[in-house]
Amino acid sequence: MTTTHQTSRVTGLLFYSGGSANLPLQPIDAVRVDAEGRLVGFHSGKTQAQLQVECGLEIKIAGAKTFEELRDACYTTAPELITESDFLNALNVLPPMRWGRWLGVESFRISELYSGNITTIYARTPDGQYWKFRDNAYMSGEDIAYKAMAAANALTVTH
């Protein structure tokens, strides 16, 4: 007798749910093609429609890389103004990741990742304002500087 895994082909896709403010993206199961040519969960053996009924959620399908990008986008936030004390407390909680100065903006990232490649980033702009936001832990120091300065400029314009 042939096992399920021998008669199926892994696709590099996965079933997932979520993607709203109330429901973060969650992987449900890797996807394989079964002996009948259907896309089913690698572990569950269930189709997308069956999983939707079972979970009571909309089940979507994507490649692993696309899923990771969508998940990271859900956790990315805009810069918010914080106090100097907030900035210094964060700097002293864990060893900072990539602490430095780029384009006149001092920044560091929390070394513990929030989800995937997302972490909390702290920045001090040349005008003495302090900012925090969640974004890709591996973004360049220059990109962090641009994001913090854009937030500082937007705040100046609105006040």
C-alpha cells in the first residue's frame, strides 16, 4: 500500500487565515497535491473549502514568501512620538541591534523580533524628537532615518 506522502506532491504553498486588525495572519497548513490532483493540507488532508467550514474562517492560499511578506506588513506600524525616557528605557532593556547614526538620526532596533523579521525600532531625529515604530529589523539605517524624519516633518506641518 502506498502512503499519502508518496502519492502527493508538495507545492510550496500554504493555507492561511487572518489579515485584519482583529485577526493576525496565521498559517494553517502546508499545501500538497493529493493523488486525485486536489490541493489539500499537508497534515490535515483537507481542501481549502473543508478547512473554511471547519475553522469558520476565510482560508486563503499563498506561497510561503508571499505569506511572510503579508504577515510582516500586518505588523508594520507608522512612527509614533515618544518621550526621551521611553527611548532610553528601550535602549537599556536588551542589547540594542544596529545602534548607530544615519543621516543625523540616531536609531536602534530591539534585538528580540516581534514576528518574522519585524521588530520595534527607536529613533531620535536631529530636532530632538523621539520615535518608535515596528518594521523590518534588517532595513537600512538610512531607511529608518527617512521614515523618522518624514514623521517629524508631518508633525511639524500639522502643528
